[in-house]
Amino acid sequence: MARTVAAALLCAAARAAAAEECEMLRELRYQQHTAPTMSSDLLEPMTAMVTTLEGFQGISIHYTGDVIHQVVGSYEIVADVRVSGEVRCYKTTVVVEDTDECDASVPPAWRHACDGSATCVNGVGSYSCACPADHFAAEGAAWGCGGLGSSTACCDALPNPEDAASCRAAFACEPDLCQKECAPNADCARSVVDVGGGRKAARYACSCAADRVGSGKRCASPAGQA
């Protein structure tokens, strides 16, 4: 097995070196979402070009499969063509460029899935969702930015302000809005519920202490003192 693998690696290295000496036929450029997903879409045009050569006898094509997986990068399709008893080498370069998932004009299947409260940030071959620096993400990146402040304070505890801002933008803290939703000194029970459409949200059940009366959002003493 080791010899077989080594031989395959040497063969691949020899093919890569030989490709540099091949005659360039053309360069094809695609965005990820427009790149061919079938081998035939890549190979047939090249085959059609070389089979018109006078004295054509046969062809052997080599290429990297990541082209049809729509992976960002530059790839070469190399053809060894037998013409009138001799072998000639031709190549086509295929460049797959990044699709900007944040662009509203791209097909829905390639469009970002950030919540409306978050900002889409494009990257090479992917994207991320970012909250404003003073917001926390509600239930992680998929559910958007949940509002100002948090009693969790895990990001604010970082000594470096830039690290704290990056922590918030990276959804490192979930909001705990008990202090906002419930009255001071009220009991707060936080839960996560499904709100439909594949989204979730935090819910807060507030209740007054035993010696207080009210809804939990407002609590007062039995005498009416807030």
C-alpha cells in the first residue's frame, strides 16, 4: 500500500510539472455559484477543441475534482493528445472566484442566512454574521442580535476593550435580560422556545417574591408600596 501511495504522489508531482510545459488553450473564470458541477461541463469544451486537430488519434484528460465542488481556487485541466503518432500537451486554467453571499442579488441557495438584526460579513468561500459592537447575539448567530446589555457579562469581563468587542461580535455571550424584563428582586426563569421558521427566542417568566404582590414585571408590598 505504501508503495502504491508513493507512486501515486510521484505521478501527481510529475503531472503538475509537465502541466507547466503544456500549451495553454484558454482560461475559464466562474463565481462559485456559476461554476460547473458536472465533469462533462468542464471536459466536453476542451475535448471539442482538441479533437479538431488534424491527425487526432486520442486524448487523456487530467483535472482536480474540486472544480466541480465549487471550491474557491485555481485549477488546471490537462489533456495529453495523440496527434499523428506523437503526444501533445494542452491545458485549460479554471478559476473559481468567491461568491459574495451578502449580495442580495445572488441566488437564494447561495444567499446568507443571517438574522435581520445582524450584519452579513463576506469571506473567501464563506460568510459570517456580526452584531453591532454594543449588542449581544440572542441564542447564537442563527438567531440574531438580542439587544443591549447582559447580566452574563462574560465579554465585558475581558480586560482588553477590543477583545471584549470581538467577543460580543462573535456571539460569545447570550443575553440574559432578566434585569430588564422583570422587576428588581423578582424571580426570573429563562427558557428557550421555538418561534417558528427555524428560529428560537428566549422567554422570561417573572414572579414576585413571597412577600410582594404583582405580575413579576412590577412588584409591590401588600400595602401598595412599590
